[in-house]
Amino acid sequence: MSATTEVPVVGPRQPCPCGSGKRYKVCHGKKAREAERQYVVRPFAGLPGECDWVAMREIVSAATAPLRLASGDDRSVVVCTLLPGAFPALVRENGEILLALQTMTSTGDPAADLGHTLATALEAEPGSTVNPGPRTGDAPRLHDLIDTDAEFQVTVHDGFDYWLDPESDSGAEARAALEEANSAVVPAARLQSVEAAYWCSLGDRDQVRWVLPYDEEPLLDGLARLHAAGQDTLGEGTRLLGTFRAAGLLVPVWDLVDGTPADAVEEPAAALAGRLAEAVAEKAPLTSEQRRARAGLANRQVTIR
């Protein structure tokens, strides 16, 4: 496969490949640096399924979801967790685009990175891998290119078989790479009773990682209220370990009893969602016990950008 780029990266003092006659560092290099410095706290806010976008980028090994283009073009576009070689995107021989969330590089606005990649992929030749090069500040964001009214439906896979084009023969090398990648997949399942909660099996433990849509401060207050009341669990023997930040949202993590299957967590998760909604909406000041619980949660956080 060939690689598709808009403006290749060159040395800062070399002529810019765009043909402007300027050195790269004062032409597209400058625009790329400006774009990278822009930081968006919640880059996927405004997209349907914001929490699932975050989960696909940070939690799940292998998952896909179809997208619909805002232009009305019926071309097939599928967002996925990861592609071979961590490429940002690829275009199949039939024109279908696979757009990856987990890549080697990212700026402060992943939605703009994805928009830049998708715009490049829409212009790429069939059978191409897509590496769009540095993003400039005027590049479209993902929100500009996809239908934000369309439902976001995630399918979690056991492996990366979606890498293979069903309409063409895959060589031995591609299948060997697929087999190696599949061996590293963390088994996961998306719960059906609540939004954006994922059961994960880590070998020595089973967990639920749940991307929640609430703002951080009221969510921490709500979790603290539940913890002080002993109501922050997913059933007997489970434990809320803490939270981490990802794309501007908090993701609480629960340890489950060893061997707990995903379907056994559905009912407890639905019940906890109701309790949490009430706790987050509560406006009364926290009690001393609740404040201690909140401090404990706040001290067990890791930020992931």
C-alpha cells in the first residue's frame, strides 16, 4: 500500500514542500506547531456517544463503529480502535475508509486530528494507507465532517479481524501480523444496561471501566456520597478502585470478583447508574465523612490525554 500525505515533514530550514518558497519552519511547520498547542478539554463533546468515543480511544483494544458523513455522501466510513502499524487511517480497494482512534501521535485536540485524517482519506486513492502529516489550524474537526445526529453504535471484537479486507485475499504476512496483534487483545464487552461501561478481563482480575458524562466536580461529590453510604459498588465483593481522566471525562474503575462475566454486571450497573444520578444531582454540602471519601477518590487519579 502507498502512503498518502498532504505536506511532508522536512527539516525546519528546508524549503516547505508546499512550494511557497518559504522555509518549512515559517510556513506549514509554523501552522502545525500552532495547531498542536491548541488544547481542547473535551474534544469529543458534541458528538453522539461522547463517552464511547473516549472508551474506544482509551479503554478497548478492538472495536468499531460506523459513521455517516455530514455531506450526505453514502461512502462507508468506519471508526476503529487500532489499525496495523498504528496508521491513522486506510482506504480499502472498494473505497471504504477505516479511521483509527489509537495512533502514535496526537495533538491537544484529537477531534481535529481525526477531522484532518478523515479529510485526507476522503481524497486518497483506494488501497492507500493514510498518514496526513502535520495538522494546520484551519483543518476541519471531526464534528464538521460527520453527521452528529446519527447514533453511535459500538461493536466490541475479540480481535482485529476487521483489519482484513473481506473482498480481497490477505497474504501470509498480513495474517501473521494479525495473529500476533490478536494475542495482545484484552477481552472486553460493552454493557447493554448502561452507556459507555466496559467489562474488561485483565488476566489476573476482571474490571468495569465506565466513562461517565458528568462534569468532574459534581461526579466526585456524587461518588463520595455513595462511598460514604456503602453504595458505590457493583455488588458483593466488588470495589471502586478510583478514577482516571481521559479526554476531559472521569472514568471510575471497579474491581470485580474473579471470574465475573460481563452479563452478571448488567443489573448491578443499572442500579448503580440510578443511585449515581441522584447523588450527582444532590446539592446539599458534603458531610465530613463524605469529604474524606472525596479526598480519597481525588488522590487516586491518573490523567490520560
